[in-house]
Amino acid sequence: MTYRDLRYLRLRVDDLDAATDLAAGIFALMPGDRDDSRAMFRSDARNYALCCSVSEDPAVALSVARPEDLDRLESRLAALGHASARLSPEDCAMREVRQAMSVVAPNGVTVELVLRPLTSGWPYHGPRDAGIRDFAAVSLACTDIPANEHFWTEGLGLRTSDYAGEAVFLALDEAHHRIALYPSAHDGILGAAWEVATKDHIMRNWYHLQKLQQPVLAGPGRQPTSGAAFVTTRGPAGVLFTYMHGMEKGSEVTARAPRQFADAALSHCAWGSPTHQPEFLGRTEK
């Protein structure tokens, strides 16, 4: 399958104001459309990259290029025993897309496959200069890694770029990964990452989080797999929110076979920054 991009993440929250305080006030995403049940946030030219909802289930969305891509995916998923459903015009309008279908991954997260999502005609302006340029990746917590890797690769057509222990990094375009699967004691959405303009912005945001006494859950560090520098805090719904810079892209990623990194913390952070997040510790340090 050829996808256009990783499009958006939807999180289920209890309080839209509290979610806005974290997403915009702390992390510096730009508040966008909002009503009584959902609040949307921008990070780039798309009309939203993050939706916080008090009524809808968590979901991650990928955008396809053509209507027939949805037909192909529907048949492909059905052949593997995964039932999908077309979204109604009303549901598509709420998601600001022309067409969409949904399917539930083995870890219980809904995946929405969308066509012609809305792009904003206005530039992104965050509440502060955090350097945010793009919506980069989503991490998923999985109690059954093989089943989830099979779903994403054989069902949705993503390709495996690397392994770190049992963690799986999945690509849908020229970037090292857009979806990462982490072995975990629970299922669900683990985290999301946004690309920032420079490595300097990683450090600036680290200092900013410290100044506000916000938890730094991982980093500053560098992923040996993707080459990206990062720092991670806590976002809405308890999900990990990461600033990231320098993820490998292009032929150096697409031309090579998946590599196997050790099942150790240093395979998730080459700088050795301390973390208590169990998914980033590796089997040898748990």
C-alpha cells in the first residue's frame, strides 16, 4: 500500500480544558476547531493532528491516495479475518475527511483509513516557539507483538524497518517509522511524537519542561534505530508526548533490510538517559 501520511491521533479524555492545558499550554500545539465533545490541535499545514474527545474511542489515522485504496484494504483485511467498517457521511464530516473506514488492531486501538483529509489554509502558530514542524509518529503498547506486527504489515501493508528487542518499527513512507509497537503489560496507545526544526529545540523544550516542573519520562536522548534525538513528557490521557528531531529518511532507510538491536535500554536511548518507562528498559533491565 502507498499511504500519503500518518494523519491524526485521537485520544479519549475526561476534561477538554485539562487536555488543552497539556497539549497547547505545555506542549505548544496550536488549538484548532472545538465543540462540546472534542478539541483539535494543529502542528503543521493539516487542519489537525491531534483530537481530544470525551465521547469517541482512541484512534490513529492513515491517509490513502485514492478511493480504490479503501476497497483494496477492505478486501485485504477481510482475507486475514479483520472486519472493517465504512464510516457514515456524518462521521466523516466530524473527522474532516471525505471518506473513511475503520478497523480494530489486535491491541484494541482503532485504525482509521481516511481519504482527502482537510488541510488548513492558515499557517501553524503555536502558543510558544517549540519548533514543532510535523506530526512524526505514534507508539502503541501491545501484549501480543507478533499479532500486531502481522496486522500492520500483512493487513495494512506497512513495512518493518527495525527491531529493538521485541519492539517493532514500521514505515509507511520514506521515514524510518511512523508506527512503533512496544511490548507492554497493557494494550493501547503508548505515545506520539512531533518533529521539531533543530536538535537545539530538543534541549530548549527539555529546559522548558524542567522550568514548569513537568515530568521528563525519557531523554534527552537519541534513538539508535531511527537516529532521532528526543525528549518525552506526559500529554493528555496519560499518553507520552515526544519532541523529536533528525529521524532518518530516504534511501538509507528504504533500501536496507530490518536490523535487530539488542533487547536493552541502550537500544532505545544511545545517550543512556534514565527512564522508568518499562517499554523503554529492555528485557535485560526490567
